[in-house]
Amino acid sequence: MNSEVIPVVKSTILVCCKLLKTKKVLEIARKQSGVADAFPVHGRWDIAVRTEDLDLKKIAEIGQNIYKAEGVEIVETLIGYPG
């Protein structure tokens, strides 16, 4: 019997895109299973992707799928923790 508890957490994935690629990458991010919201932002990053109550493996999978998209330069994942 496996009694291992897999923690679920919230995360935000920040994405930097090449010029004129934000809209296409945003569409890809929104289609990822487990994404609660994805929206364009101003500043150093172009897109913020929010997840809620996922395990780390699923969050990593979403980040990797976004990173593979054409036009993506940098992806940074912020993992939430209980405060």
C-alpha cells in the first residue's frame, strides 16, 4: 500500500517571447490541461500562466510544453507555498 502524499500547489509560469509571438504562445498556454488562467503582461515578461492545486510533475509538464512552443525565449516557474 502506497501511503505517499503528493502535495498540490499553486504556481505561476512566466514566459518571455520573441517579438510578435506572444499571441500564438498565449493560445498554446491556455490550451494546456491544468492552466487556470493565462494572460499577457507588461514588463520583463510577456505572459503569466496561473495554475492551482496541481502536483509538481504536472506543473513541470505545463512549463515544458510552453517552453517548446515556437517563439518562446525564457520560462520561469514560481511555485507557491503555504504562508
